[in-house]
Amino acid sequence: PDSLIPFSSLLTISSTLYTDTGLVSCRSSTSPSTSTSLFLYVEDTSHLFIRPDHLLHVNIHINSQTPTNIGCRPTTPNAELKIINFNNVDITETMEDNLMDFSSQTGLWVLKGRLHFHTGLFRCHLKLNGGKEQTQLLYLNLLGANEIVLPSPRISNVNPKYPVVGENVSMTCSIEVRPDIFKSGVEIEWNGPNQQFEEDSSSGRIVCDIENIVKRID
């Protein structure tokens, strides 16, 4: 048989940019179905994410059997990753339990949408050894068959944090909703450990003020 003749092509990318990060492949015109590829990282301390958007809105279909990419693609595999969910809990080490996965090449994935896991605001945080840090916000909308499922509410601004007997205490329940849902009406209900919670609400000892607890997003 004829001996093979080496042939090569040199690709040079001048003045690389962080946007050059991604899959690079090559193939021969004589055999287009055969190719090889590698993933090129272009580290930029000013752009730790491939997409510079500070806030990404992502729709996740609850009935979909296909994983959904929600962003958080780094320009370097050397950055330390931290994922904070809508309850302000670090789930970096428990992503599998939260039906999520991360790849330094393709970013963060939701494997299967679930109401109590994948609604609301997530934070993807990257940090380099040199101290450079950046955060990308990911707002997840979970879509049902015919409607948008509201993100889980959050309780914050507890004041005072540790009340003593006789003190008044207040707290805020917040939920982010889309304008169309806001216009159709949103109700927030409270419940508490005291068996007389509902009775105390009727008597006025416990008051639920519905103003300024709904934050609209576009």
C-alpha cells in the first residue's frame, strides 16, 4: 500500500479575546465526516464568563426530558466555582442532589426542572487564585404545561433577628413575578408555629400588610 504523506494546517489566532473560548475543530475536505477538536480557553481576568451579561433569564420546561443549559460558562478552568440557590444556600457540592450539573466547557445545567429546586434567582460565582472574582445572576422561570410556575418565596428582613418576650417582630415575604402574572393578581399567605396563628391574625395581634412585598421584574 502507498505510504501516507504528512499534511498539516497551522491555525493562528492573533490577539486572542475571551470570546474565542470554545470548541475548535478541524477536518479534511477529502474526509469531511472525520474531524478532531479541542476546547480552547482564553483566560481574561476582566471577563471570567464567556457571556458578559450580569443577569440571564432562562426558561426551564418542567416536562422536558432534555437538560437545559442556564449559563455560567467560564473562560478558564482554573476558576473556583460557587453556586448559590434562591434560598441563599451554597449548593456547589450538592448539585447532583439538586438535579444540576456543571462543566467548565459548557457551564451550568438543569438536568430536570423541579419546582422546589429551579425557580428564582441563582448566583454563579467564579474566583481566580489571584483574587479576581465575578458573579453572574441566573433568573430561572419554571414553565409548566400551560403556565409559568411562580418561584419559591423568600423570608427576609427579620427585625429584630432574635426577639425577646414582649417585643414586636416583623419580617418580609418576597417573591419575584413577571408583569403578566402580577397583573392577574398575586396572593401571599402566612402560617406560623402557633396554633392560634390564624386567630391572632383575626384579632389584630398578627398583621399581614400586603403592600411593597411584591417585586416586579421585566
